[in-house]
Amino acid sequence: MATFAKPENALKRAEELINVGQKQDALQALHGIITSKRYRAWQKTLERIMFKYVELCVDMRRGRFAKDGLIQYRIICQQVNISSLEEVIKHFMHLATEKAEHARSQAQALEEALDFDDLEADKRPEDLMLSYVSGEKGKDRSDRELVTPWFKLLWETYRTVLEILRNNSKLEALYAMTAHRAFQFCKQYKRTTEFRRLCEIIRNHLANHNKYRDQRDRPDLSAPESLQLYLDTRFEQLKVATELQLWQEAFRSVEDIYGLMCIVKKTPKASFLVIYYAKLTRIFWISSSHIYHAFSWLKLFTLQKSFNKNLTQKDLQLIASSVVLAALSVPPYDRSHGASHMELENQKERNLRVANLIGFIVDPRSETREVISRSSLLSKLVSKSVMSCVTQEVRDLYHILEHEFSPLDLALKVQPLLMKISKLGGKLSSASSVPEIQLSEYIPSLEKLATLRLLQQVSRVYQVMKIETLTGMIPFFDFSVVEKISVDAVKHNFISMKVDHRKGAVLFGSQGLESEGIRDHLSVFAESLTKARSMVIPPTLKALKLGETLTSLTETVDKEHKRLLARKSIIEKRKEEQERQLLEMEREEESRRLKQQKITEEAERKRLAAEYAQRRNQRILKEIEERELEEAQQLLKEAGKRGKKKGKKPIMEGEKITKQTLMEMALNEQLKERQEMEKKLQKLAKTLDHLERAKREEASPLVEAAFQQRLVEEKAQHEHFQQLEIEQSRQRHAGDLEKKKRLSRMMKDKETFQQRVFSKREAEYKKMKKEQEDRINQIIQSRQQERETRRKMICYIKIEEERQKKLRAEEEARQREEAERRKKEEAERRAKLDEIAEKQRQRERELEEKERQRREEVLRGTPATLSPIRHTESPSSPRSSKPGLVTATAASPSPGKYVPRHLRERITGGPQSPPSPDHDRWGRQDDRPSTDRWRSTTFGGGGAPRSTWSSSRR
């Protein structure tokens, strides 16, 4: 590489090489000048060299060379002239952008040009072969050949400039401008990958800025100008991310903005916050996070209402309607139902994170679901008077979906409202920061909510409904879609329903075999069977013991079941505790491992640093020794040359001499030379002094004569100029007098015209003033009418609310009185039923007493012929102690009644008939009267049917 004495020579050499087509050699020459340590002081020539250098780098697409040169130039002019670096960087970006645009236009021109030799032929054979071989179209090939290299250079240019300016507080504005231009580049050409990398680069720059706070020229974020530039960059990043539909990157940009606000602990302007929440609403809507979307709309509405005084009533109404519809679009059930502990913790952490982004202060120890929930959102809508700003259709829809109970015609009421709401929306005025609102995007969510509300209300009224009927009640969806919606609702425990496609019906409520209703029904049936068997067969002592055993066994089973459930819960708690302990042990082990790894890395780093310092010291000592040896040799050669020139004895190479001796000899020689030089200078100065004195003595009369001659010439010239000026003044005065005389004839016309113009303008002014006063009076009257109308409307609303409140209070009082009246009637009815039952029992006891007396009389009359009559109910039976139970006895024959033959012979003392060989299956003869029958009697206030065994006399 050639060396140059001056930078101008290098620039001239580079231009010569460029003229002959050797751009690479010219670039190398300029690169050597820029990176050379000889030219570290800034000068204007270096700026011209940098302009030529970046031009060559752009023409040859050498981004690495450009980056290296800009870094070296930054070192040169950082402390001297930083504006020069700014000009060079702007020129560099301008050249790269211009080349990229030129390549783009050239590619488009090639694509649009249709230059065919034969217009009837579609394509030439070589074009067809090239398309078949390459597999790409002509546009793609031209882009790859022409456009892509220049786009790569432009992208590398943006990265290079951002890397150079990232820690320069004096060029923060240029850094922000470069970031904005890079964002626009990604937006214009749909470069999503480069946009992600650009966001990551800017994010890393801020992270390093916060990490290394001891840098010299780092920007100060506490300054308002720096903070404003950083916020502008992040908001531009958020806008471009949403326009490119990179929603994940947009959410990360939102987090970057929030982190920047947390770092500086300052709240941005309201206009920035409006953009922030507007983008948040879009991000959450795309991600189907309806609850966060609704809270973002609420914050946006609050900001617009509080700070935007120029917002029109129509725009405010649209924004409020969006808030209410977004809140209604939130699913009415909790999706965390049935989730695991880990999922709940993750959900809590996510809610806390998003709550901070939205701007709701949440205590981390509290339950975030209670703060960010649908119920809390609806309560905030009411408390912040959002409902008073919405349209009438949205207000009616909210009332139907949240307050009315009309399961049969809910969908029919909602459908026309949804059709009207879908037509609302459009672009807002320029006063609003939200460009456009379309309420039709909430229609699918509102239809789903209406379906869920209808299913919920129908499940409270009906137990079974046909599928055709339910499909007719829901005009929004087919039954397949309704079934999917219901599956999700059942999964999250919102409704309880079951679809039976075989029967074509929908079953509401719990339909499992273990439901409470079926268990009670089976137990009642079992009790009835047991009672019937006890009436047919008298229970023995063994059966009694078995019943007691069964009763105790049931209690034992219940206790064992409860014990097992408690044991299961204890085991699960122990497992959870063990898992928690294992997690804690793993965390501790991981922390110990990381700590040990840090210690090891720190020790290794210290060892490497010590070795590096040792090697550096050794290298420095070696370089010092070599330099001293070279200097000694150089001094030795110079001493030999001087000795030869002055005739002194030169120092032989074989002589032992040290560097110190050579330096002393050199110093002595220099001292002697300096003394001789001073003597020569003194002699020369004396000679020059004498010569100068002689020159001045000779020149003194000549100078005086020349001065006198010049005075005479200047005096004559002054008089000539003065006479010339007097003559010109006389001529001008005469001309002015003549002109005045000529113009004096038009003075009256001028005054007349002036008066006419003044009068016309005065009339126009009075007319405009009157029109303005009339317009102001009309505005004042219209505003007074608006205030009067608003006041009347507020008064009417208050009166209507008081009337509604009074009606509700009267309705509640009427309902309470109705409930008390029903309770009183029920108590009276039960008392009457108890009295009737008591009378019935009294009659039963009297009849039993008469029957017992009659039997005793019969038994005393014929003791030998009558066999003991078996009772169907043992006194020790467990059923005998129940109130309202009537014991049945076998009836004796009485006059006027049919009596069997064998009983008739026993009573009359006739011959006894042998016992019937036909026994019943329980091992006893069938000697019961054939006239016995079943009877059902109702006892007590409960009205429960009981079956008893009674005689035909009853």
C-alpha cells in the first residue's frame, strides 16, 4: 500500500484511479488514509475523502468497508467536529437509498417493457428453456439480479449507522431518524424478517445502554428531548408492526414502551397514550383476548373523554359503543374452571403482566381474576358513565343480554339490534386519534353470547326440549355450531345439558346415574319393598338383627368412605408438598450450580486476564528492549557519520559501548552544535541589522517625495469629483421640478379615487362585522338551547330513575308480602292436615280397641277350637314406631259377613276339617281370611302414600 505525505495527495490519486476504471485500488488508497494513525487530527480534507470513500463503497456494494471507515472517522471527529460525521452518514444513507430506488425503477421498467421481434409469438424458445431450467418467473429473476443486492446494501447501511450511533448522545436525532427510515423501508417493501431483526437490534441497544451506565458519551434518558426521541421511535415501531400484521412483535413493542416508561418513571403525553391503547385494542382482538381488549377500550375511552376536548359527540358515542360491545364480547364463564395449579399460577402471572401494560394497578398478592374479570368490567362501565354515551341500540342490547329473562324470544329480540349495530361505524373526525371504528366485527361474539344466554335461561325453565325447537329459537347458527358452543360452555361449568341425537332431544340439568333424584327414588322404592315384605312375613329376631347389622353397616360404609376421602386428600396434599419440596430442591440445586458456575467462570476470567496481562507486559518489555537496541544502533550510525564529516575518529564496531554512553555522546554533540548555531545566528542577525538600517536611510527622502506627489494628485481628483456631483445634483433637481409640475394636474383625480376606495372598504368592513355579529348571536342562541335541552334531559332521566326505583321498591314489598302470605297459608294448611291425621289416628285406635274387645269375648267363648291369629306387624318391628302407620289384624267372623267353612265349623263346635296340605312358600299354612285386601291411607302433613294390611270390616 502506497503512503502519502498529505491527505490531498491520496484524494487526487483516488480520483485518477477512478477515471481509469480502477475503483478497487482507489478504495484501498482511501481506506489506508482513513485507518492510518498519522492523520488522527480532523481537517476538512478528511471530510472530502470520506464523501468520496462512501461513494465508492456504495458503487461497489462494500458495506464492510463503509462500516470500518465510518468507525475510524467517528474516532477522528468525535471530540472535534461531530457534525461532520453527521453529514457523512446522511450522505451515505442518501446514496444507498437512491441506488436502491434506481434499481427498483429499473426492474419495473424491464418488467413493463415488451420488445418482441414477432408479436404473434408468446415467448422465444430460449426464454422458454430458461424458464423451465430456472423455475422462476421473469420478475423474480430480475428482482434477484437487480433489486436484491441493492436492498441488501441499504439494509446493511441502516444496521451500520444504527451500530455507530447507538451510544452517541450528540447524534440522538440522527439515530432516531435512521430508525424511522429503516422502519419505513421494512413497511414499504414488506420486509417482515428484517423488521424483526431491526426491533431486536434497537431493543439490545437500549438494554446495553441500561447495563453499561459508565460510558462516556451515552445518552441521558432523563432528559426530555432524549426521552421524546426514544418514545417516538418505539411508537413508530408499534405502528409499523401493526401495519405489517406482526402481532407478536407489536406486543413486544408495547412491552418496550412500558419498560421505557418504567425506566424513566414518567408518563408520556395523552396523544401517545391514545395511540398506545388503540394499538393494544387491536393486538388483543387479534389474539382473541377479549377481556384485555375490553379493558384497553375502556382506558382509551377514558383518555379521549378527559383530554380530547375537540372530540365530537358522534365520535364519543362510537367509542363508548365499542367499549360496551367489547365488554359484552367477553365470554360469560371463567375459563380457569378445572385448571391445574400450575395453569392457574401461569394465568395469574399473565394477568398481572397484562394488567400492568393496560394501566391497572394490581396487588401481586391479591387474586387478579377478581380485578380483571367480566363482572368488574361491567361494574366499571356503570360507574364511569359509559352507558350514558352509547347509542340506543347498544343500550337495548346490553339490557336484553344482561338483565332480561326471556328464554323463548331472546334471539328474536337480539337479531334486529345486531343488524342495526352492524351498520354503525366508519371513519372518525380528525380530532380523534382513532382513525376508524367498525362495530360489525363484534357481531359473531355477540351472537355467541346471545346463544349462551338463551341456553342458560332455557335450562332454568325446561328439562327436555326437541332439537328442532331449539334450532328454531336460535336463528344465528346451525345446530352443529350451537352444539360446539354448548360443549365449551359445559366444559367450563356454565350450563348443564346433554344432547340425545337418537331421540332428537336436548336434556338440561344433571342426567347422570349418580344424581340425587335417582338415588332418592331408588331408596324410596327399596323402603317400600322392605315394608311390603315385613307385612307379608313377620320379621324374626334374626331378621331384626340383620336390619340392625345393615343399618350399622351403612353407617360404617359412610364413615369408611369419608375416611378414605380424607385419606385421599391427605395423600394428595402430601404429594403436592413433596412435589413442592422437590421443586424447591431443584431450584436450590440449580441456584447452587449457577453460583458455582459463576465462581468458576469468574476464576477462569481472572486467570485469563492475569495471563493476558503477563503476556502483554512481557511483550511490552521485549518491544522496549528491541526499540532501545534499534535506537542504539541508529545513534551509533549517526555518530559514525558525524565523526567522518567532522574529521573525528569514528567509533569502531568492535568497541564495547552502551546505549547510555551513546546517548551522552549524542547529547554532547547536540549541545556543541546548538552553541555553534547560536553564534552563527547572532553574527547573521548583526549583519542583517546593519543592512536594514542602511536601506532605510537611503529610502527616507524618496518616500517623502512620493508622499507629496500623491497629496497633490488626490486634491485635484477630489475637486473634479466635487464639481461633477454639483452638476448632477442640479440636473436631478430640474427633472424633479418638471415631474412635479406634470403630476400636479392629477392630484384631484387621485384624491377622488382614494376617497372612493376608502368608502367601499368601509362599507365592506361594516357588512362583514354585522355578519360576524349575527353569526355569533346564532351560535350563542344554539348553545343556550343545547344547554337547556341537556338540562331537561338530565332532569327527566333523574325523575325516571327515581320512578323506576320507587316501582322496584313497591314490587319488592309486594313480593315480600306475597311470600309471607303464602308461608302463613302453608302453615295453616299443614296444621289442618295434622289435625285431620290426628282424628284419623284416634278413630283407628278406637276401632282397634273395639276389635280387641270383640276378639277377647270370642276367645273366652271358644278357647279350644280357635287357633291364635297371627299379626302381620310385630310390635318390635322397626316400622311399628313410625307415626301414622296403621297395624293390620285378621278379622273375626261377624253376622252378615261371609265366613269360611273351616272357621264356621270351629266356632259352632262341629267337626274340624283337616289342615290343607297346601302351604305357602314361607313354611306356614294359608289360613288367612280370603276377604282381606290392600288399602291406602294418607297420614300426616307430608301426604306420603303408605300401604297397610286391613280386614274387610274396614
